[in-house]
Amino acid sequence: MFDLRELPSHDTMLRFASSYPDLDISALESWLTMLRTASDELTAFDEFLAEYGVSQTKFFVLLLLKRHPDGLTPSRLAQGVAVSPPTMTGIVDRLARDGLVERIDIPTDRRSAMINLTDAGKQLMDTLLPPHYARIASLFAVLSEAERQTLQTLMGKLRLAAHDQALHLKESAAANAV
């Protein structure tokens, strides 16, 4: 979450720019707006999911399983929601305890299982997804289709830049460690 509630004014940024010549005010304002918007939406999303008794991670596990009706292995689920395999084991255990997923042993691999939605898990998703999609549609109703496409293009560019920046930082850290 983005915890900065009081965003700096343009005048504050101008003052900072006099001390930090590399400060790109427009870039900083855009970054702060993006993070504030994403954080506010994630908070609203958490509140929405809480009405159904699920966290974001559980929701995304259930959504992946809905997309893959033949089930997924715990390791594939862990990759799909970017958590470690031991963390996914705990999540699957809790979802199974809640009756939302089931483990089906793979006869050819005793160390693994397929995870599937139960009828209760399917029912939860069928109940939760329509208002979720309506909430998203309502949020984006303020944008035209062209604006949505532009937003997707711009966010895609930023995502690639962030990925490249993270990769560069990892390479620099590895080079400095040697």
C-alpha cells in the first residue's frame, strides 16, 4: 500500500527541485498520482472482498482455478499469484478447510496434487464476480474507450520501464557483490 496520504503540492516540489536538480516535477506528480490511485483502489478492492470473506491472494487463487477447470498444481498456483510454494500450501490448506477447494492426488506423482474448485468455491466466485465486474465498470465509466486504450498503452510502457529498472538494479547489485 502507498501510505503517503498528504501528497506534496506543486509549490513544495518546486522548492525541492531547487535542492535536487534531478527532480522531474512532472514525473514525480505522475508517479504520486499513479501510486495514490492504485493504493486507493486496492483498499476499496480489499473492502469489497472482505464482504465475501476472502483476501486478494485467496481471490486470485480462486480466480486462477476458475480459469482452469481441470485444476492446477500448488506450484503453478504459487507462480500464478507470485508467492512461495510453502506460502501457497498454507493458502490451499485454508481454502480446503473452508470447503472452497479440494486436493486430488496425482497417481503418477505422489508428491503432488491437482487443486480444483469445489461446488462451494464455484458458487462463491459466481456470486462474487458479477458485482466485482460491475464495480470495475463503474470505476472506468469516467473514461471513454479511447482513454482506456491510452491508459493501457501508457501503463504498459511504465510496466516495461519498471521491469527494466528492476533488472538493472539486480544486475548492479550482483556486479557489486562480486
